[in-house]
Amino acid sequence: MEKKTKSVLCIGAAHWDVRSECHTEIRQGTSNPVTVSRYPGGVAHNVAMNLNRLGVEAGLLSYWGQDVAGDALEQQFIAQGLDVVALPRSEAFSTATYTAVLQPGGELAFGLADMEIYDHVNPAMFTGLQDRLASYPIWFIDTNMPVSVLEALSKGYGSEQFLAADAVSVAKATKLNSILKYLDILFCNVDEASELVGLTVVSEEDIVKAGSALTLKGAKSVVISAGIKGAYIFQGDSFRHFPAIEVEITDVTGAGDSLIAGTLSGIAEGYKLDVALKRGINAASITVKDQGATSENLRDLSLGAIGS
């Protein structure tokens, strides 16, 4: 009997990323010639798009303004095959944008994040969407959503769903403290794990202490990504380390989102977490070889075996 792949709903940030690369060294107080490129970004979007390319039906729920930028995002996502679960559009705030200003050669000079719109999402906006949300057996949420929304999704709406979450950043990681006990999987990197447990994490021994502490706080499973050192899984009293795959790196943007999507795709297909993480590591290794946060080459991985 053919195994049925479960669908995944991704809830969180989906906005425009603007990349402005200067032609010459940046000079303050004057105009700088740049080459500008725009593409969809945001953690929830990246995970949903990667899931789609890995052959998993993915939904996307985010919050946009009543503006051209929001219209363009929604149209593009639908055209790309994502199931857009739309919240009412904001009349007061513009669709979020992240602008990266780069030195010649690609080094980040500074970033400009217009993300205030996400702070104004509230649980009341989900009224009437319960049946639509419940149709997805797996939910992924990111911490660009306010704590009140994370708690409502975890405690109320998501009681029957498999729930995964990403810490996103050190500054936003602590939003998860009140919902750790509801999480089937917590994804975080070393710095975010350090912030969540209040430990300085430097060595592998420190990573093990942090992961174990997070499971004691209630998360059923914890995946800590450690860059070129690979990733660690914690479940109960046990942990496993999975080394990274050595590749020539072009752009590390979106590596963590690809690891999450690859892992969730394995879970959606019915594999255990340790096996699914192997696909996540493979997905991350493919993404970092390409420019940008998502890679079309993930479609090739969706056709092959998980891991090696």
C-alpha cells in the first residue's frame, strides 16, 4: 500500500527580501551605485517553498498589507503551488521588507528590517480559519509571530496537530519559552539554544547540555544546528550527532530553513526523526551551493532516497 504524505502548514514570515549590492566601497553621506534584486523571503515562506520542491503539499499563512507588495507576494505564491491561507490584510502597516545592503563581493554592510506588521498579528484574526488550519496534520511556526499567537496556536488550535517551531534568532528565541512543552520538534541553532537555556555554548559538551535542558523544559524533540559541525538530535535522555556534508559553499542564506524543510518532508512521509534529519542535512547542503535562500535543485532530492 502506498504511503500517504502528510501536508504541512507554515505560519510566520513571508515578505520581500531586497538585495542591494554596491558597485564600489560604500561611501557615507552620498549616493552609491548598486544592483538591486528582489525575491520572496521570510522563514515560513522559505520552509514552505522548500517543502513544495521536495514534493510535500505546503500551505502558507502570513500577514501582509493592503498594498502592491502584498498582492504580488500572494499571486506569486499561488502561482508557485503554495496553498495561501490569508489573514485579513492590514490597512495600517505595509507588507514587510528586509533590505540587505552589501559591499562589493557580497559582504553585508548593514540590513534594514521593516517587520513591524508582524507584531500586530493577533489570535482574533484566526477566527473562521479553524477548519482550514485543522486540515493540515503538521504545523510549522516561526517566532516572527507574537507570543499571543504562538500560544493560541499551540494550546488551542494545534491540539491535534504535529507541531514544529523554529527559534529564528537569538532576539526572538525566548518567545518560545511558554510553548516548549507543546512542541513535537524545536529547531534552533547553537546561539539560540544558548539563549533559551541561559548557558554559554562553545563546545560539543555545551551543545549536549543545552539540548538536554531543552527537552527537560518540555520539547519532545530538539534539533540544534551547528553550521559546518552538522546537527544534533535530542529526544528524552538520548542524543545523536549528524555531521554536515562537505560542499563548496556559495551562500549560507537559508541553510537552516532548508534543513527544517528537509526534516519535515521526511516526517511528512512517515520517517522517524533521525532518518528525516538526514534529508534535512542533504537539503541544506544543496541550498548552500546556490545563491539565495531556496534552491530549485531540491526537486532532485525529492526524487531520491533520504540521506546516506
